Amino acid sequence: MLACASSGLLAAAVVAEAGPLQLPITSGTSTGTTTAPTTTAPTTTRPSGPQPIQQGVWIGKVEVSGLLPQDATVLVQTRFDRPIQIRFGRQTIKVTPQRLGAAARVRLAVDQASRAAPDTRVPLFVTLRAGGVARYVRALARRFDVSARNAELVGLRQLRPWITKERAGQALRRRAAVRTIVASLRTHLRAPVRIRADRIEPTVTRSRYGPIVVIRRESKRLHLYRGMRLWKVFGVATGQSEYPTPIGRFSIVTMARHPWWYPPDSDWAKDEKPVPPGPGNPLGTRWMGISASGVGIHGTPDSASIGYSASHGCVRMRIPEAEWLFSHVRVGAPVYIVRA
């Protein structure tokens, strides 16, 4: 028995050394052995760090294919930060988007581009500070706007009216300029932006200045000018030496058809009565009062006084000529009375 036991133990030791690990399995009344399989777990290698952007990916107008996100960020931001060239006439002004209150959401766009499929266009959103572009355009308008200058009567030169030359003005088209600049910012284009102005015409020109009256007191002549061009010449009567017609620059302030004559507050007229319109009225049929107190240009029934110093300060004209002049002047027309 002892010999048999020794032989069994030796055989068991040889099987265990030669084969794989065997574990007893008990199932019901049967006893057996099984071998545990050996398996190797698969391993997945993931690249570390950010990856290049796929081919054919654009952010706005900038291609970022194959760039790392940080490089794409620098490129897109640099492109956006380029100044806008604004052209007005022959002048060119450069202004940065920051000066206009514009900012691009570059990080958001790059993040979207990093996850985008090949051949994708990612929008680059731009935010605008409220009123930023409009304020800049107002500043441009202060620089470029020019007020129209009307022709202006400055006086007489050699007894003739002298009128300055008019000048047209210009006004920047502000709304159109704002729209154009905003469009350039939002489309990320940096092609030159052209802005324009409207021409402002003067309301008074030298050629259309209007009537100007020049009365040569000693020569007893009334010269009517259309602007700087002589139009008509009339004979007149002026004031007596005791009641001289005043010298200076005046204007027509009142005009009346078939006027009443009222005695002025003067010694020579203290006993006179008002005279209604009619053939005997000393003012004739037309009255053009000037800004000198009590003085005017008017017709006279005494046509023989024309060419003499015969009035009490007024300027007399023949009745038909006074009517013609009345229809060709207006309130506000300049009147010069000179000694010549």
C-alpha cells in the first residue's frame, strides 16, 4: 500500500509540471479538470494635444486648412484687424475695426472649425458697439462737409455794385457711408470703401442776385442793376439843398400802389392835409420807401422837376418810369445813394 501511494503522487507531480494549470470542477457526482484560456486586451492609441483643422475648412474669407487651432486664431484675428481704407475723392483714410467699435468672435469660429468636417465654411461673427460707426462717420462729416456760400453784395466799386462769387458746398452721405462701412466689417473684406457727398447749391448767385438801385444824387440819375450788370438808367429829381437826399446804403422797406400822401412831421408841411390817390397826389401812382426815415422813390405829377434838386429829400421819377421800376424791384432790394 505504501508503494502504491508513492507511485500516485509522483504521477500527479509530472502532469502538473508538464501542462497548464488545471483546476478541479465538481458538477454533481462527476469530478473533472478544465484549462483557463489566456487572452490579450486590445489597446487604443489616441494622439495627444490639438489636431490640425480638416482640409477645405474656411473661417469667413480665410482658409484655415491644416492649421492648428492656435495658429488659425492668430491668422483670422490678424486678417480681421487689418484697417479699412475709406476713400473720399482723392483722399484715403485708414481706420481699424477697433476704432469703429467692431470685434470678431474668433475663438468661437476656430472652435467650430476644429470640429468641422472637410470642405466646410464657418461664419465669423462680428459684434458692433452701438453707434460706433455712426460716430466715426459724423467725425468724417465735420472734416469733409462744406457749407454753400451765397454771392454777397459787399458795396460799390467805381460806383458799380460788387458781388462776391458764390461757392457750392457738399454734405457727406452719412447713412450710405455707415451702411458701406458696416458691410465691409461684416464681410471681412478690406477692399477700399468709397464714400460720397451731395453737392449743395448756393441759394444766391452772382448772376441771379437781383435788382440793385444806385442813385447818383448830383447827376440826378437812377441806375438799376441786375446783379453787377447795368439794366436801366432813369432821370430823377433829388432833394433841395435845405432837404438833401441822404447819402449811404439803404434798402427798400415798403412798397405801395396808389398811395396816400401824408404830411411829414416837418415845418414845411405843418399846414398840409393828407392827399388821397389820384392825379394830384404828389407821390404819383407808386411809392417805394427806403430805410432812411421819411424818404422814398416815387412818381411825381410834376415831370418838369426831373433833373433838378426839387424835392424835400425823396427821389422823384416820371410816373410811367416809377411804375416800371416798381414792377422790377422788391422789398429788401439794396439802394445806394452817392454824391456823384
